[in-house]
Amino acid sequence: MKLAYFPGCSLHSSGRDYDKSIRMVLGKLGVDLVEIPDWNCCGATSAHVTDENLAVLLPARNLAIAEGMGLDILAPCSACHQRLVIAEEELKKEKFQKALKETTGKEFAGKIRTLGILEVLMGKVGPEAIEKEIKTPLKGFKVASYYGCLIARIPRVKTFDDRENPTSMDRLVDLTGAEAVDWPFKADCCGASFGITQKPFFHKLSGRLLDGAGDFGAQAIVTVCPFCQLNLEMAGYKEAKETPSRTPLPVMSITQWLALAMGFTAKQAGLSSLLVEPGRLRETVSR
Amino acid sequence: MFPEKAVLSAPVDPGFLRKVREESGEDPSRCYQCLRCSTGCPLSSNMDYTPHQVMRLIQLGQKDEVLGSDAIWVCVSCYTCSVRCPNDINIAHLYDTLRQMAVREGYEIKRSQIPIFHREFLGQVKYLGRLHELMLMGFYRLRAGGLFDDMDLGYDMVRKGRLGLLPSFPHGGKDLKRIYDYAGKEAKTS
């Protein structure tokens, strides 16, 4: 299987271990990723809050390039994924088709679509193929799968997972030999860009997620969105600085977790770059 | 259920509902106050008006109350309200329009850091085509204050290779300039 790859800005920076682990894991599962040449930022929340045209045309340019490659897109970041999917919908309107042509000389006919990492893993590759590659099952670990807001909450679009109770990542965690905990905050908001602009709200939202995952028995949190991952880590990092007696939960991307179960080392999976030490987990998997 | 104070005192703009509807493509007049939005909103307890109240205020033409509210800036765009609305009002998207109207019409924004952040973000994308996280943080903090906040976190992130020091070469070529020019032109005529 071949996909056009839209890493997005985060995966080239704070989320680079997510990027690395996606390439490792999908490589083993026989998925070829071709990075979209000269891709640009999707505009994220800043564009849709500020300007309707930027919110559609910034992601639209990437859609048009990928359609030229004749490939569906993998966009692992939930924010990028949501903006690309919404742009696919908006580009059905003549107004935006014309604007795309006028500004970039490119066209988009809607022949390709944008997939998230969970759809690629559980929908395209499939659980059987993944199970075959599990070399070091992570038995004995309880993990909270955290989906965040945007992966399944795209209004008026049929999404891969259920909006209220997504389950594909839980099934993925179970495949790795670990136990996915049943917790009620799996699709609640982490605070998003309020981690930078509105700290009190951010700590309220992220703190509840960290405490909640721990309270329901999780020893680690896995995520699909690089921004959720960083936000939860930042919240835990701050908690540990302020109250050294507390040991916040480690938070990593689902593909980092999967890489560990597929037999990659902790170092290869990027565990040494986590801001919150993965403690016992690292000792267990460093075999 | 809806804010009496505002309804009794503030001036009414009868064209407000129509303008919001036209600009957002969403129809707040379909709201019948079921409260699904406000009960699901993770920050409704921090808002001066909760989402269902904002819908009611729009229906009643309370333009100043809505565009001058803190609530439209407390919204974190999590889309919980949008996917739960039984009347198919994409409320999070409607709030984008309200914020744009508030900025355009010069309403006072108490949480000025938020538009500063978005401006810096989009400014960087315009010239570089992609976002450089460390540079965004620098420029944002220069404008919004707190330049030396979280230095320990920033240091650890750089040390662990989680923040690149230098931006990449610009991407997107002339396309991005033309996209921004187009958006600027359209914003002026709306």
C-alpha cells in the first residue's frame, strides 16, 4: 500500500519521535509513505478562527498536490487531519474551487481522501497483519488510549471511529498485549493552544485527563495527536517540578507504543526524548 | 435559562441574526435550548454566557452582548457542541465567525493573547510556509509578554531534540502569498 504522507509542522519538530515511529511501524507493515513535496502548514486553529479562506485554501493546496500523485493522504496529526477533511468538503463548493485555481493554479476533484493513523492501522492494514508483527508483547501494562477532540469530531462528515466512544486505539493497545483501560475522558479536550495562551484553562483540562487516567488505573497514556501528546507531557512535567513526590504518567504516541511491541528498542522508539520519564516501562522493554 | 439582564437592558440589532447566518452559513435560529452544547462544553463554567445562551442572544439580536462577550474567546474549538447539536448547528464554526466579527468591529477582547497568538502563527506560515515552533513561541511571547516563562521546559525540549533551533527553508513558493492576498481581498469586501 502506498500513501501520500502529510507530516505537518509538529512532526518535524516537537513530534519528531511520532514521525519516526510512524515510518518504522508502517515500514514493517508494508505501507510506503511518500511525503507530499513542498507541503505547507494546514493553518490549524489559527486559520479557522481568523479567516474562512485561509482555513480552506491552505490545506487545499496540499490536497491538490496529493491528488496529482494519485494517492490518498495519511495525516497523523489530528488537527491537520481535521483541516484537510473539512477542506475536502468545502472544495465541493464552486467558490473555493475557483479560489484554489486562481491562487495556486491547482485543482482538486475529490478523487482522493485524507486518512488518520488509526484508520490506516486498523482499517487499511488491519488487526491480523498487525498481530503478526507483535514480537515483544507488553503484557502486564495498563494503558489509557487518549483520542482527543479532533480525530472523530468533524461535523457532518462520517468519521472512522465513533464520535462519542471511539474504540480503535483501545483495540490496538489490546493487540500489543497490554490492557486498554476503560476510562471516561478518552475524547475530552486537552486544552489545545490554550497551553500557550490561557494557562489556567489548560491546566484545568489537561490536569483532569492526567488525574483521570491514573485514577482509572493506567500506567501510561497513548495518543494520536502530537499536540495532545505534548500538552499532556507539559502538564505532567510541570506537576513533577512543583510536587517532586508525584510521578506523572508517561505519555507517548500510539506508534511509539506499537514500535515497542514490534520489537524495536526503547531508544529506537524515542522514549529517551520524552519529557516525563517512562520509568518502569523503559526498564521492562529494554531487553 | 437565558440571561435576563442582557435581554432587558441591551440594545437590539434586528439584522444581527441574519448577518451571523449569512456569514457563518450556520443557522442559530434552529436552536430550541436543549442545552446539549452547554452541558458538554468543557469550559462552560468559565464562560460569561454558555453556548445555548449565546444562541438565544443571537436570536434576540443582542449583538453587543455576543460580540463583546468573554465566552467567544473562552471557546477552545473542541467541537463537542457541534457534533452533539440535534439541530445540526456547527456551533464551534459559528464561534469562528463571531470572533472574526468581534475583531473586525473593534470589540474589546479581554483575552488579547489569543488573537496575538493566531496573528503570529499565520504571519509565520505566510512567509515560511510551515510553522517553526521555537520561533513562534519567541515572537508570541515578545508581543504577549512572559518572554522568560517556562525556560526550564524550553531548555529540556531543546536538549531532548524536541525543538528545532533553525527553521527550514521557505515552502509553498508564490502560492502562499497569492492565497494570503486573496484572503485579504475577500475579507475587505465582506
